[in-house]
Amino acid sequence: MTQNRPVIPLEEGWARMKAGMDILKRILDDEPGVSFTSEQYISLYTTIYDMCTQKPPNDYSQELYEKYRGDLDKYITSTVLPSLREKHGEFLLREMVLRWKNHKVMVRWLTRFFHYLDRYFISRKSLMPLKEVGYDSFFTLVFEELKATVTTILIAMIDQDREGQIIDRPLVKSVLDIYIELKSELYEKDFEDAFVQGTIDYYSKKAQTWIVEDTCPEYMLKERVTHYLRSSTEPRLMEAAQAELLARHIDQILNKENSGCKVLLCDEKVEDLSRMFRLFSRIKDGLPPVSKTFQEHVNEVGMSMLKQAIDAATSKKSEKKDVVTGLELDYVRKVLDLHDKYMAYVISCFQSHTLFHKALKEAFEVVCNKDVAGCTSAELFASYCDSILRKGGTEKLSDEAIEENLDKVVKLLTYISDKDLFIEFHRKKLGRRLLFDKSGNDEQERSLLSKLKQYFGGQFTSKMEGMLTDVALAKDNQSKYEAFISNNPELNPSVDLSVQVLTTGYWPTYKSSEMNLPSEMVKCVEVFKQFYQSITKHRKMNWIYSLGNCNIVGKFDAKPIELVVTTYQGALLLLFNEAEKLSFSEIVTQLKLSEDDTVRVLHSLSCAKYKILNKEPSGRTISPKDVFEFNHKFTDKMRRIKVQLPPSDEKKKVIDDVNKDRRFAIDAALVRIMKSRKIMTHQNLVAECVEQLSRMFKPDIKMIKRRIEDLITREYLERDKDSANSYRYLA
């Protein structure tokens, strides 16, 4: 049957196809009652099939391919372009969208009719597929001519949208889709480049007005990406907008009066600060100015708080101890709260960025290394820890709250340079809590040491860990002592005695005095010595009476009163069992106490709240010519009273001890460095010494120089003969 099929000439076949294409054009023009029947569709498809499968020279595949493009070009030139050329503005866009829609329908129908040609001839010859030919026809004849005009209209409409005017957004999106559907690179080349430049021009003009008229938060809200743009446009658009709106005006935005970054921080505008971080993080070098402003603000708030604390402390007229107590409650708590507040800003608003962690650290390093009314932060933090760990302390906190506060204090300690000074103050206060049974909870004491060890290393906490161990062992020894007395009743001194044996080296150095004890106390000491020698014979005991307490009964005329006093006070009062009156010199001679200690004890018993002794002549001061007698007329509503001994100034001793330890630490560091390097210049040696010791304290350069001279004197080092500014290690 194929051999008998009549040949379809090119003109006849193309006439059939033109008739079909004319019907298609009428359908696209919405002519009523016009459509393709199944027979017409099959006839057109078959015509192309037959013309492509005829034997040469009647195979018209190439001719049909050329006529397909030619007829499309003719239709666009005669019908589409004239209708577009007579339109302007938004009407041109609408006509463009309509004509492109119709063109796509036409190409879709034609590719069905020409399916055989597309599938077998075009693919074999590696020609442009018919759909691409149809799109290329529209691109070449329509788009190339009108793209500049269309792009200008689009950008103008988008600018209107930015100004808040109502535009036909779906129309804009439909036109932009034409760019993408024709060729995806057209969007970037013919629209996006022009649009980004237009954005730069737009925001450059607007920024001049907005930066003056708007608040900082309002200014930061100006930026947006329109919904009709391709998602790939956003990065370029944002970069262009940010360059004009942010990068060029960083200082003006951050320092804007009444609404800049510092004002946002003062007013706690968390949302605006978060937006500021997000925006400035997108521009090159945008965050350093923000973090610098943040650091300055934190520093200003901290220094203002410091000044208030100094003013409050200066205005107090109470004793120094009360001043420190007030500072630890008012100032330290405020510093802890301030750090919590701005750490929350760093985490939430600034997304834990390292720049802002560094800014917070540097701001608090300034604040935390300032003295407050003569008290260093190291002393205040130690006092604060004492207040929450001491039994019956000034702050009543739950176990969870105590743990939380200790965590906060340790974090703040990382900011202070004199960590060793804190450790010594804390060790001193820990010693008093442990020795006088004032520690609220051993677990909390160990928890704080564990935190300090984690942050600063075992060398900071080893002595204090030993102190806690000593106290635990002392309780065990006390039980053994009581058993020893029970088993040896003839040794019973008839006075209850509790002794704590401490390891020299763990504990702070305490004042030791070989005072003459009353006979009642002497017997107690001798019995305990005998007990302890039964446990170990290899340790020497050194009694520290300055830390002891005792309970004695004062037999006054009105009623007997139990007096809780120190060992010094008790020993002095017991002298009046043998004499009615004693002069100052007699008391010093009999007790063998120093005059200073004797003055303190006598003052507490005759000039303070409880006048257990009468003094002649009367007055508020003690002099060597005074005479004292037991006050039989003394009375108090309580049957048991505690007679306080005025606290001695231990602060100077702590600082002296720390300075002594620092000298040893500097010596050790210098020798360690020189031993490994053998020869070093003065400048390098000092710099490395400072670096090694800065984890514990900030060494004084002058002290380092003095220690170097001392090491030279002791022949650990010598000056290099070839270079006067260098040192040589002497092995």
C-alpha cells in the first residue's frame, strides 16, 4: 500500500498546513465557534508524516523545517509586533504577556502536527528542536526589540511598589517569567543587572532622607525582597541594598541620637538588636563596629555601677566590716546580674558570636579589676562566697541558688587578673568557716573548689582540699580522744576539750604565741598531747591559741552568766580567780601575751558592749597604767552571751603572703624559662615570664626586674658578656 500512496507536492502539502495554521490563529484570536476536529488534527499530522517519508526527491523534511520557522516569523512580524508597538507602559506589558501566552499555545500545537519531523529528521540532523525554534523566533523578533523598554517599565513599577503604591504584582511576575522561559540567562543579563543597579540608585537616594528622618529601628526595617522576583535575585539585591543602606552609613546608624545601638541597649530592645546583628553580619566588616559599641556600653554601665558602690561605701559611717558586707551584697550581686544580662544578649541577640563574647570579656575585665573603696574585686568575691557558704550567712539561698551563684562567681573570676589574691582571701575565710564550724555544707565547699579547679587548675585548690580533709580527720580524732578519756578516767581533766589538728602548709599562717595558760587549760593540753602521742610519735604539735574558743561561767552578784570567749579572753578572765585587781603590766607578765594582743583583749572585756571588767581610770582606750578588776555588778538579760574580740586587720597579712608567694612564682618561672632557653634577652625573658604567670596573676614588671637581679646575685643567672641586654643560665 505504501508503494501506491500518491506523492504530495510541497506546495500542496504546505497549503494544507497553512490552512490548519490559519484555524489555529483564529482560535488564538478567540473567534467564536472555531476549533479543531479530530479529522482535521489527524489530517494535518498525516500530511507531515507522508511528506517526510516520501522517497527522494519528494522527501520534503528540510523544506518543511524551513517553512515552519518562516511562517512563525511572518506571523510575528505581521501580527504580533504591530500590536505591541502601539502599546506603552503597563499596557505594553499586558500585551506582551498575552502574545507570549498565545505564542506558546501555537508552538505547542504546531509541534504536535510536526511531531514526526521533530522526532526523526531534526534529531538525526542535530538541528534545533521545533519548540526551541518557536521560542527563538519570539526572542529574536520580539524580545530583542522590546527588552530595554520592558525592563525600564518593570523597574519603574517596582520603584512604585517600594513607595507603597499599588501595582499589578502578578503582571510583573508574568513578564519576568517570560525572561526565564525564553532563556534563563536573560533574567540575569537583561533584567537582574539593570534591576540591581536601579536598586542601588533608589536606595542611594532614599538613604539620604531615611538616615535623617527615621529612627535606627525604622531604618533597619526598610529592606525587603519583593515576592515577584526570582529567589536567585535575593542575594544580589540584598548585597546592593545593604551596601547603600548599611555599609555606607554604619557610624550614623549606630550612633543615631535617641535610637542608635547604645540607646537600643539601654532600652533593652532585644528584637531590634537581633535585627541589627543579622543585617550587619551580612556586610563586610559590619560586626566589629557593633561589638565595639556593645563593649563601650557594657563598660559604661559597669563603671557607673562601680562609682555608685564607691559613693555608697564612702558615705557609710559604720565599721569597715559592715562596709565590706554592704559591698558584697550590693555591688557583687549587681555585677553578677549585669553579667547575666549581657551574656543573655550575647547568646540571644548576637548569636554567641565570638566578637561579642570577646567584647563582653574585655568590658568586664576593666570593671572587675577596679578597687571599690579600698577593696579589690578579689576580696569582694571572696567575701561574697563567704556570705553564701557560711552557716547563718547574710543571704538565705536554697542549695540550687547557692550552686548557681557559685557558678556565676567562678565565671567572673576568669576576668580578674589577681586570681591568686582571691584564692588567698578565700582560703583565709574557708579556714575560719571550718575551724569555727560556720560552714553550711561541706558538699558546697567541695563544689566550689571543683569549679575553681576546673577553671584554674589544681595548684589553686590543692591546699584548700587538704583543709577539708583535715577537718574530716579532726572529727575522727575527736571521737578517738573521747574514747581515750573514757578508757583512762584518771586522766580526765574535768573540762570538755575539742581539738582540731591541722597540717602545716595547707592552712593560712596563723599567729602563734606561747602564752601562759591557766592551770585548768594546761591540764587539758597535756592530756591531749598524751593522747596524740599514742596515735603518732612522728609529728610535732604547735598550739595556736589565737584561734581557740572556750565557755566559762562568770559568777556575778545578780546571777551566773555563761561567757563564750576566745582562749585569750578566757585565760585573762581566769587570772581574776586569784586576784581582785590586776594592772596592765601584771596581766602582760602573767599571760606572756604581746602588749598589742593584751590591749585588744582588755578592750573587748572592759570598753566594748559587755563590761566584764572595770577599768581605772575609766575611758574608751587602754593604756599601760590602767588597773582592772572583775565587775561583780555586771548583769544581762541573757544567761549566755558571746563576748566578741575586735577583728584584727588580716587584709595586710593576706596581701603580704600573696606578694611573698608571687616572688617565689616569678623566681620559679624565670629559672624554668632560662633552663630551657639557656640565653635570652631581657625583653623576651620578661615577656615570657608575664605570659606564663598571667593565668594566676598579672606580674609587676618592676618586681620581675628585682627578681632577675636577685637570681643573678644568687648565681642562677649571669649577664651575657657578649650582650649586656641578655642573660645566661648557670647550670
